[in-house]
Amino acid sequence: MRIKRIIQEKEVNNSTSVDLTLIDSLIEKYRNKRGNLIPILQGTQAIYGYIPKEAFEKISETTGLKLSDMYGVATFYTQFRLNPVGKHIVKVCHGTACHVQNATAVSDALEETLGIKDGETTEDNLFTLESVACLGCCSLAPVMMIGDETYGKLTDKQAVKIIKEIKIKESN
């Protein structure tokens, strides 16, 4: 199974403005260094959780990096996000071992429970669902990760139960 990158088609409306001063020290650190593009994008994403359009513009203005080059890199590498993500990123492995152990059933159950498709974020910004090519836990197939926590040997019902437990914990 080949994992493809899902591009969110809906326009994200950020009602809150982005505090661009948060990236000043990052820009200053890499401003005149060779090969600074990826570290600047990674640092920006680490600060905001994604790379806001306004941040691209500020980086371009202050470093001289071309917007087209930055967008080219940010859209080529799947590590970069151009839209906000949920508080909890749910990654479901669809590598060979997980695929043959029915990872599709896990993904389908999560999509139904969360009311979103692969690559989307729930309305409450609590969860983002992502199919990934491999999580490196083949002996635990099928596997999902939520943040730094790994859940293995899953059934669709177990995956849904984990999501419901997180929702309960978040509501308290």
C-alpha cells in the first residue's frame, strides 16, 4: 500500500493572529548560514505546530530566501505542515506488517469515530488522523501512535476505546 500525502482543501481560518516575534531568535541564529532553509522551517514548525503563511513571508523578508523555494521544500517533505493540527496526532501504520494485520479496519474505525478522513483534524482541534508508511514496530502490528505513546496489536475496537479515553481525560 502506498501512502500518499493528503492536502487539506478547505481554507484554514486562523482567527488569532500569529505572533511572529516568536521566530526572531530562530531567524537570527540561521540568517547567514548555508543550508539554513530546512532548519528554519523545522524550528518554525516546532514553535507553532505548523508553518503559518505569515511566518513564510517574514522568513523570506528577513533572510532573503525565496518564498517559492520555501514552499517547494515544505510541500515536498511530509514532515512539514502548512495547516494547524490537533492537540493529539494519531498516526496509524500502514506498512506491510500492519497492512496484513488489518490496519485498514483500525483506520476506518477511527475515521468513523472521529468524523474525519485521513489527513484531517477534528472540529474541536483535539485530533488529527494520519496514515503513515511505517512506525518501525512491525512485531506489534497493527500499530498506532498518539504523540509519543505507541499502541500495538490493536483491533478496531481497542483503537476506538483509546480515543474515547483520551476524549474523557481531555474533558475533565
